[in-house]
Amino acid sequence: MTNDTVISVRDASIFQTDTAVLENVNFDVLKGEFAYLIGRTGSGKSSLLKTLYGDLPLRLGDAMVAGYSLRKLSRKQVPFLRRKIGIVFQDFQLLPDRTVADNLQFVMRATGWNDRSKMKKRLLDVLMRVGLGSVETKMPHQLSGGEQQRVVIARALLNEPAIILADEPTGNLDPEVAEGILRVFQEINRSGTAVLMATHNYQFVEHHKARLLKCERGHLLDSAKETVRLSNA
């Protein structure tokens, strides 16, 4: 793994419970790169992402993510790995009984922030970055789905991650809102943060070209190495 590599996976098998859903996985993601992760439901996309952020163990092969070896990763190290990466989920996972500011501050305190003035400045900075200038006092239920997802992206940006791992971040959003969320990811990527985004939205893939990683029949195809077709995705 070089200084320009955020993720490096070698000869890995990705498991869901006791079943290997992907085998012989080999790929790198470089700093500042944008890549789509595609494939049918059940093909291994979410399991791969969960392995990369330490939710599932890596049993076979080797992988480095943001400087952490997944084969050697202990449960105690998982929070430290997640300080180096940003994670965006399809279902938001915001705390419903807390304001937007409280949701962000909860994560900041959990990852070592303790200076209130710096916390306030950082949460306002990340909210502005995703196009939300005045929602910090609102509750999640007062926001639209697109606004909630922007808050989730802001939360992922709090610790200036080297890469954002996004698992179907527009899956619950209508097309126009989804397009806006993609633009947020593209802007974040242009600022130097790598993005690996799992998606079923093939309009994105066709109209906003980027590298493709495709889970298909137990293997990961990489458009950096071979032709990857969207058909049967």
C-alpha cells in the first residue's frame, strides 16, 4: 500500500455469515478517486463495504484501509479505523430524538472532539459544505429525505476522511433529489476525498462516467483492468 492508496485489497474472500459471496478480490482505490460499486441485489456489494469499514471480519486474503490492516483489525481498533473513513448509509441512521447539531456532536464526542467552539465551527462547516446552512436546530423528522441524507454526508465528513464509503445513498430518494446528492459527492470528490459508492442507479453510471467495480457471479470486475458491462448488473 503506497501513500497514494486509500484501499488495497489482495486475494480476499468476502463472507456473509458462513458463505463466501466474493472470492479472489483484488483492487486498489487511490486518494481522490471516484468509483461506483455495482451489481445485483445479493451480489456482495454491501458485504464488501461492511468488510472495508470493519463491520464484517476479513477471513481470507489481505486488505489495508486508511492505513489499517483488516486481517489484524481488533474490535477495539474499529472506531479508530472509522475516524479515517466516512460511511453513508441508505437509511440515514440519524438519532430521531436529537437535533441535527446534537447528531453531529454525538459523533464528534465519540471520536475524540472535546472543544465546544471547535465542534460548533466544524459542524457548521460540514453542513454548509453539503448545502445546508441553517438546519442545525431542526429534528430529523422536520427534514426531507434529501436533507436528511445531506446531514448524513455532513456527518461522514466531520473527521476529514480519506475516503467515503456510501452504500446505496440515493436508494430511498426520488430521481431529482438523488441527482442533487450525487452532485454533493462529486463536489466532495473534487476537493480530494475518495468516494466508493454502491448504487443501483445506472443513470448515474451512464451519465456521470467513473470507474466501475462490479460484483458478478462471486467475483469483482474492475473497469480499470477489463471491460465491465452494465447488463445483468
